[in-house]
Amino acid sequence: MEAYALEWLNLLVRWLHMIVGIAWIGASFYFIWLDNHLEPPQHDGDVKRGVGGELWAVHGGGFYRAEKFRSRPPAMPANLHWFKWEAYWTWLSGFALLVIVYYVGADLYLIDRAVAELSRTAAIAIGIGSIAGGWIIYDLLCKSPLARNDKALSGVLFLLLCLAAWAYTQVFGGRGAYMHFGAMLGTIMVANVAMVIIPAHKEMVRAAAAGRDPDPKFGAAGKQRSVHNTYFTLPVLFVMMSNHYAFTYGHRYNWALLIALSLAGALIRVWFVDRHKGKQSPLTLIAAGVLLALVAWAGLPSPRDESANAPADFTRVQTVIAQRCASCHADKPTQAGIAAAPKGVVLETAAQIRAQAAVIAQQTVATRVMPPGNLTGMTDEERALIAHWVAQPQTQ
Ligand code: HEC
């Protein structure tokens, strides 16, 4: 009952997380697109009113005209819309989901004793500490003299993020490592909104109300953080769906794949932003494509072991599956925290096991993500047995 209730909570929070995440990233993509497509105002009157750029659009059954003011509107409007709660709710729901999936289920999804022998408390402390620490280090760097040089700052940030990707895979199982990398980036993005971008907007509004020019230091910092957020978006979105792709986080060099995929995502975003401005370079897309191809190549399943001619003993395979898998993958799982057979994969009868031979091998041999965190203590000999069994023609 408790596990079932937790699954429901998981569903609701995940649903919320997606809705607010789409609202946030959607608005953010829209405003970047808008900013990059503005045209000089057509009418002198508009120029005199302080309009610096305008844009016409048709959408949802109406024509829209957006205007961007060079500094401030002649009079402050009665209603000014801010875009911040989408970001805050994305973080709140994301953090709740992190707790529900990775901290309540730390033994399953966070701790992998083959990677590091961590207690639950230690694992959760490392998780939360690293997310907070990531923001503190990032924020200090952005305020340091290094930040005067955009290229140098980006280079240092990139190296530190590579280090974080690697470090996470040295303490957590692949799935938890990836999710923490994404959560750290996502936290930086939301903190950028809350601590830098919104304060910059508040200063703009204060200045406009007082009829003075805003303090330029707010605007410059806000701009810098918005640019970072843009390029973090695609890597974060990849991480948020990475739990569906065990061939990434379950790979031996999962940290290298994470870096390559994140960089590919950032480059694709660079290309789109450049395209808005009409100056995209095919080289950016080619570089992203090469990175994706490299990841695909690295993840290729290894060829079957043809030497395995002696038939594997299927009753032994059945025993292994019964001992290592069936506590979760059963019609009525006995494992605490598992309400129903995960992903509908039931491995109880001989027919069920034979029918799912390929996915069993994929999960236990190719990526080794099952059993999660090797909770049931599957041995290397048992994995070799599965590999051997799958390699022979499935005649019986
Ligand atoms: C402690 C519980 C547990 C044990 C033990 C366990 N699994 Fe799983 N298994 C899960 C969970 C949870 C998922 C769903 C993972 C996800 O959300 O992607 C899963 C998913 C799977 C999937 C579906 C993967 C997909 O992406 O569709 C297969 C196949 C699988 N497990 C096979 C096995 C095999 C084979 C064993 C034994 C060697 C095993 N599992 C042991 C919990 C377990």
C-alpha cells in the first residue's frame, strides 16, 4: 500500500514537473526567438515613444504585435507580467521528485555498491551537498574577475562540469549520477532566475518608476546568466529523460557519454540561436552530429561470443532469475518499495524468461543496470551464464 501511494505521488509530481517545465522552457525559448527576430519600428511615432524593435506574428486565431522598448516605456503599465513562477515550480517539483525517486529509493536508484559503499545518509548528503555546492562555485566564478572574459569563463565552466560528470559516476550508480548532474545544472538555472535575473528586472522597474536609467551592472549580470541558461537547457532535458536509456548511464564510460551528449545538446542550441539571427554555421551542427555518432559507436553492443557452443543449462538460468530478479519482477513483488512488476516485466515462468531473453541480457550483461544497484547481489559468473544462454539459438 505504501509503495503504491508513493507511485501515485511520483506520478502526480512528475506530471506537475513536466507541465511547469514546459511552461518555463517554452517561454524562455519564445523570448529568445522574439528578441532575435525583432525588426526596427516602421513608424516614426513608435521610435519617438522609445520602441527599439517590433515584431508581427499570427497565432491561435489572431494577429499579435510585440514591441520592445530601448530602455523603458513612456509610462509604467498597470499590469506587468513577470515570468518566474514557472521556473520556481520546476525546481520545487524537480527537487520533490529527486527525493521521492532517488532518496526514498536510494538503495535502488542512487547507491551502487560496485561503485562506492555508501550509506543512505552519506549518499543523500553527497547528493544535496553537491547540488548546493555546484551553485555556490558557479556563482562565485561568475562574480570573479574571470567573468570579464566570456570565453575564459565558459571554458572554465565546461571543465568544471566535465569534472562533476566524472565525479558523480565515481560515487553513485549511473542513473543517480546522471540525474544529479542534471539536477545541479537545473538548480543553477533556477538560481540564476531567482538571484540574478529577477533582481535585474526589479531594478529596471524601480528605475523606470523613478524615471532614471537602471544601474547597468544588474543588466549585464542578468544577460550573462540568461545566456548560460540557454545553453544548459538541452543538456538538462537530455538528463531528465536519460533514465529510459540504460545504454547511456549503464555504460562503462558513462561519464564520457554524459559529457559528449551534453556538449552535443549545447551545440544544437547554439545553432538554433545563431539561426534566429541568420548566421548559423553548419560546422556547429556537424560537431554535434559527430559527438552523437561517437556516443552511438561507443554504445554498440559487443558481438556475441560464438565460442559458446556448449548449451547453457536453462534450469540454472531459471534459478538465477528466481534468486536475483523475481523479488521485483513478479506478479506480486516481495521487494519493499516495489508495488507492481517494474515496467510490466514479469520473470516467473520459463516461458516469460525465454520470451524476454534479449532484454534480460541487455539489462544484466550489456549495461549491467539490473538488478538496480545490484541489490540482490548478482555475481559476474551469473551474468556470464546469461550471456552464454542468450548467445545460443533459442530452440527450446
Ligand atoms: C530491486 C528490484 C529489482 C530487481 C531485483 C530487478 N529489477 Fe529489473 N527493474 C526494476 C525497476 C524498478 C525497473 C524499472 C526501471 C526504470 O524505471 O527504468 C526495472 C526494469 C527492468 C527491465 C525493463 C527495462 C526497460 O527499460 O524496459 C528489465 C528487462 C529488467 N528490469 C530485468 C531484470 C532482470 C533480468 C533482473 C535480474 C537479474 C532484474 N531486472 C532485477 C527493479 C528490479
